[in-house]
Amino acid sequence: MNNLAEMVNQPVRLRGVAGNAHAGAVLVVTGERPVYIEGLREWGATAGRTVEATGLLTETRVGPEPLGTAHTPAHGVPGPVYVLSHAAWTEAD
């Protein structure tokens, strides 16, 4: 199992399931928060498939903090997220 928190700011090779989130394409790695793929809006036909991706793992904000009250909805992205920059990927067997 990966421990992404210990891999931040390092080159990585990750294996997970390609998914599409509101803020962009993500790699869903078992036991971890989703990893956004820098510059990729969506996976297209690769969505739902297992991929291996390499790149530089960073942690950053991708949107505003959700703001709301008990009577209004909250919109935004809570806290920092993992981002894979300079990413390359292939579908896994």
C-alpha cells in the first residue's frame, strides 16, 4: 500500500482506478485520497479502468474552501489535494 503523505514532492509510480471528478481527472489509489492528474480534465474511455501513472506528486489547493451555513449549501474543495504533475500513464494489465 502507498503512503502518499510520505511521497509528496517526489517522483512516484502509482496504480489505481481512473475516475472523473468535478475538479478534473483523478486516480483513485486504494486507501488514499484521490490524486488529481494535472492538466487532464477527464479520462474519456479510460475512466473506470486500472492505470499506472508516473509523475511528481504534490499537494495543493484546487479550489476555494467550501463556505456555507446550516441553511445554505457549501461549494468548494475542502483542504489540500494530491496532484500528479508531469504525469504519464498507461492502462494496467
